[in-house]
Amino acid sequence: MTYSIKLQGSSVYSKIDLRSGYHQLRIREEDIPKTDFKTRYYHYEFQVMPFGLTNAPAVFMDLVNRVWKPYLDKFVIFFIDDILIYSKNEKEHEEHLKAILELLKKEELYAKFSKSEFWIPKVQFLSHVIDSQGIHVDLAKIKSVKDWASPKSPTEIRQFLGLAGYYRRFIEGFLKMAKPMTKLTQKEVKFEWGKKQEAAFQFLKQKLCSAPILALPEGSEDFIVHCDTSNKGLGAVLMQREKVISYALRQLKIYEKKNYTTHDLELGAVVFALKIWRHYLYGTKCTVFTDHKSLQHILDQKELNMR
């Protein structure tokens, strides 16, 4: 969620849903014949941009980028046809909302009122709930996790982990918890759902249902990155002023397990963390903590290997 740093300090929100987004773009006259299709009775051509064209998302995003450019990342964030307006207080929000509504009118873009929300203290956006405290998991999504029956095939495991994995940034050690289940999705492994898998499944559900609130970043200073590695994976925690911003974890690849020394893996954890949170850390000074003391001399080495 790269937009989270933009939302720091916000407390009032409005969300506008553009009505049939793609259909608000007319197709050029000379391109209309390219959209023709025939049914049993009639021949049709699209006058407006239809859903399903390969370049439709890119064309629509280009339009939205040009329209919202003056306000983008100042008090507006958008994703396809969802517009999020965020402000620090009600007075500021009144000005922001007025500017956006006037722009919609000027550009002749139409919103769907029934799917839009105005002047709300918290908002659901991209499957997360955002308020002045920080970022929460979406309770509607979590309910489906809570009611999920034990998987009976590798496909059902993938379906569960696909939904649960969307919220892995809220849970420290997500991949480690899920490992007994992910093993059963491998082709060469026979599917046998046992006590280990059931325990991991129930524990993961419990963790997701009680996931903590992740803080929104406050400015671009005082970031602290804690890194660690094990014989199974690389892990990291991003913090700011003693508040957790995000968790991250990934499994080691086979060649890393075989060929990398402890020193290389510990350094790999640092690189992994700095890459995954680069949108927070680039251009700032941050503190990196690692329990591998020899890494502090990495910048003093005259010769570094290619790795």
C-alpha cells in the first residue's frame, strides 16, 4: 500500500465511484468499426469504450491521471474508477470535496451516488479500512476467513492463502505459520491433511481475526528497519516511533539455502527489506537493525563479491 504515507494525519474521508467508468470515454469515429460484433439477429458497434479491451485500463488511467493531476497525492488518491478524498479536518474537507465535484462537472464525468460515501471518519479502500488511527483489515473479508472450512485439496489451500495472504503485512511470520499448508500445494507432495496442517490453519485464522492496527507513517523521518534471517526465510519489520508500519517475510529459494553463507543471508534480509519498503525509505535516513555484527563493516570492505 504505497498510498499509506500520503494519508498521514487524515481524519475525514469521501469516496466517489465513477459510474460505468470505461463507458464515459467515447471511441474515436474511425475506430468504432474495430469494435463491431455480430449476434444471431443484429450487428453492433460500440460508441463508448467497452470493458474487456486489452488497453482499456491504460487508456482510462491516462484520462484520470490528466484530470486529477492538480490534486493527485495532495488530497486525492484513485484506483481505476474509485476516487478517495482525504483531509485533516472538516473545514479542509469541505474545500477539497468542492474542488473535486466542480472538476467532475467540468470534465463531464459522472459518479454513482449509491456507491459513493461522503464525510465519513473511516473508509474502506482497496480491501483495507483506513481511519485516523491507521490501517485495519476489512472485517467483511475477515468474516469469510473466520467461516472458512478446512481445505480438502491443494486448490482449496491456494484459495484460502490467496485471501489470507492479502493481509500478510499485518501478521508477523505469516509465511512461517502457513508453511505446513503451503507444502501440500507442491506437485510432488501427497495431499494429507493432518494435525499440523489443521493447527496451522486454525492459528492463521485466529491471527487474521485479531490482526493489529498498522500505523500510518508520520512524515519521512525516524524509520527503523529490523531484519533477521533463519534457515527457512528472510524477515523484517518496519517501524516508526515505536509503532509498527508493516511486516514482511519471504521464503528462501533453493539456491540460497545451498549456496549462501549466514553473512550473505543476513545481508539479503537487509536488501529485501530496503527494496520492499523503498517507497518509504528512498531519499531518507533510516536505522537498520540486524543481529549479525559483521554486517556493520560491509561499507569498509575494499572488495565485494558479485553477489
